[in-house]
Amino acid sequence: MKSRVLIIHTGGTIGMHPSDQGYVPVPGFETVLRERLSDQAQQNLPQFELLEFNQLIDSSNIQPRDWTRIGHTLIAEYARYDGFVILHGTDTMAYTASMLSFMLQGLDKPVILTGSQIPLIEPRNDALDNLITALILAGNYPIPEVGLYFNGRLLRGNRASKLRATGFDAFDTPNCPWLGQVGIHIELLEHLLLERGAPQFRVPDFDPAAVSLLHLYPGMPGSVAERLLQEPGLKGLLIRSYGVGNPPDGNRELMDTLGKACERGIVVVNLTQCLQGKVSQGAYATGSTLNRIGVVPGGDLTVEAAFTKLHFLIASGHSPEEIRKRMQMPICGEQS
């Protein structure tokens, strides 16, 4: 018996059409898809249905409320299908994949995000191959987690980042091996997958103002951080420091500002600006300063995973102290 897969079309390049202003989201993706798929192809694929959002999202406009909408949609349909494919724009796909991994803990079915760099409607595109392979993965393979499939790579969703703006190989996981590779054959590395669990789904309501990001740079005035930390509703701050987590500890204004924020209960998490490697806060004396003032080391979390994890923990109602502990512990494979 064929497996059943639900495709949830949220928007993105894959379903866009050209306009005078550039590519724009257009409804009616299922009609275009079935026109592009031959009868033979449809017979050899898992049985699929497509649910298209009434208001399609250009992913550069994604908001936390959209994560809630996608999460509730998945939960409402979860019992009816064997797997899910989420079509999403590439610009913020890694953010959505990360957040879904935290909201859908204990998955026992595949949830695969994909999209394309060129719309399906164009004669030369990467859309059809990405979608067909994502369908096959979601319908035929035991993948009990949120994955991201793109250009022959099956990636853990909460370890992925978009690294190339124009290449078909747009996504990678710099600090995590691929979960699978697709060429002539589909090679799934099952020993790397999360263990199948009992679903523990939680889709909280997010406050967009709760989490912010501060990228450190040479000569940055401490007042920049101070103004950011005075924003109403802010409860968590990610800082991107140098190397293995080194801040400019000679900038006393900045260090004092971060220390006072920690004392007020704002959770401050330290990430590296480097593509590969992890924060080792205290390997250098400058990093030890952050340990003393209460900043949490973010290990090898991607910016996308750290941002969404911090949002999720805050929205789930945990205390600042509990959030500091959980930010350093893997929940669903998001960090080493």
C-alpha cells in the first residue's frame, strides 16, 4: 500500500511567477506541479495531497506567528499522513526548520522542508528534483525528525544554514554530517538519525520582541548594546563574538552593559562569528570575562537554531535560570 504524504505549500521561490517587480508568490501551485509530473512519475511516487496556505509567504517576510501557523497545521494533519513535505522559501528556511524541530519533539514520521533557487514554472529549475526527492524521502524512509532536503543533501533541519545565495547547493551543516546523500541511489545514514520517539508537540505563542541579536565588531560603542537591551519585552539576546567566543573585554562599557542585563534576568547567549567550530568560553582570558558576568556559551549552535531555541524556551514559560541550562543542552540534535 502506498504511503500518504501531505505537501504544505507555505510560499517561496518554488511556487513564484515572474512579474514587473521580480518574482512574486502566486496561488495554484498544485496545478503546475501535476502538469510537470508525468503520469508515470505520479504512479511511482508516494500518494500525495497538497495544502496551500491562503496567504503565501515570501520567506524574507517570515514572522514568529508563521511558525505557530505551520506548527498547528502539521499537528492538525499529523494522524492522517505518513510523512510531510513543507515547501518554504530558502531565505529563512533554516529558521523554520529549526523552530519546527523544537515544537515537534519526539517525531515518529518525517517532516522534510525543501524549496528551490529557481521557480518550478521556469524551464530550467532545481524545483522539480528537490520536490520529488523530498516526497520520496518523506514517504519511503524512516526519518523521525525535521530534515531539510536540497540539491542531493538530506540535512538535519536545526543544524542547517543557507550558505550560498545563488548556487543550487544553497544549504549545508558545517558542524554536523549530512543525514543522507542522493545521487543515483539514496544513501541514508540511519545511525545519525534521532531515535523515533513519542510525540511531545508544543506550539507556543511567540512575542517577536523577546529575542534579539548583536553582532560584535571592532570599535563598537557599548551604547549600541545598551540601547538594544532597553527594548521593551526583550528577554533573550544572542551575541556573535570572535573566534571561540572571545569578546572585546577591554570595552568596559560593553561588558558592564552585558553584565547588568544578565543580572536583570535577560538570557545572553554567546555564539561565534565563525562558520565552523564552537564557542569555548574561557579558552582565552577575554572569553572568561563572559563566564564571570553570566553569559551562556552557545557551543556550536547555528544562529538560526540558537535564535529559535531561545524564542521557544522563553515562549514555553521557563525561568531565566532554566533557560540558561537548557541552552547548553541538546534537545533534539541541534548541538554537539
